[in-house]
Amino acid sequence: METFPIWRIRPAGPEDADALSLVGSATFLESFAGLVDGAGIVAHCLRHHSADAYRAYFAKGAKAWLVEVEPGHAPVGYALTCEPELELARPGDLELKRIYLLSRFQGSAISGVLLRHACEAAEGRARLLLGVKDDNHRAIAFYRKNGFETIGTRRFDVGGKIYNDLVLARPLAPASPSLQPALHARSD
């Protein structure tokens, strides 16, 4: 029986752009090879999973969390939230732009912990949104189990080829009362 490695999740920043790029490209390839045009995958990863693309997200205020395993803190997954780029977004929404984990680590507690970090970062926001390929049944099941519902669809360009995505949203609880301004009513 194979033992599961020791893992940790830590906040990521611009200095982690190379690791995010590597994991983003690897997980995109691993998930979609044989399902999506191969040349499209390469073009998509070169553009959207470059280290510069991640540095640009951080420059615009994105937050990310990196999953690392022993030995040596090898990067195996991450989550990234940002201001919404989805057309169905409303004021107060936040987008879970990516939540990626190499397949060997899927089905463990890691995905749920990554999602919890993203939800905690979204405190005070109305909804957490994401896009997911419409036939990625495993991911869709994970999102539904965690409170996401379909709010629409979008067309997603992967290297010049168009695919269908579902757009999902998870309503978020309002900020805790201790963080909201106190309102005092006066009674005379």
C-alpha cells in the first residue's frame, strides 16, 4: 500500500509564479489530453499558464494558495481567486479562477481545504463563481457537493478552439457580525 505524502497549503505570491505555471500547465494537460485539441492545449498553457500570466493576476490583487508535498515542498496544486472575468458576474462576486490538483492527489482532503481557503478569502462577497468544462463530471460533482449551482454557460477558447463551460456560483455568507459596523437604534 502506497503511503500518502505529507502535504501543506500555504499562501502563494508573485515569487511562486513559476510553480503555479508548472502546476497549471501540468494539470490542464493531465485533465484534457485526449479530450481537447492537443495544439490548443499547448497554446492555451503557453498563454494562460505562463509565469507572467500569474504575476499579472497578483498585480491585479489575486490571492492564491499553493499545495506542496514532501520531500522538498514539490508543488502539486493550487487555488487562485480574482476579480471576476466571467460575464455572468454581479457586483460583490469573486471568481475562483483556478483550483487545480494533480490527479494523484484528487479525492483526498486537499481539494476541500483549498476550497475552504478560497471561501474564507471571499468573506464579505456575495458569491464565489467559477467556470468548468461542461463534461468534466468529476469536477462538477465536487463543486455541487460544495454548494455550487449552475447559473449559466459560456464559450471557452482553448488555443483557438471553442468549448462549452458551465458557470457555477456558490452563495457566500455575509461577513460575521463582529466584522460588520455596529448599528445602534435609539429608543425614546
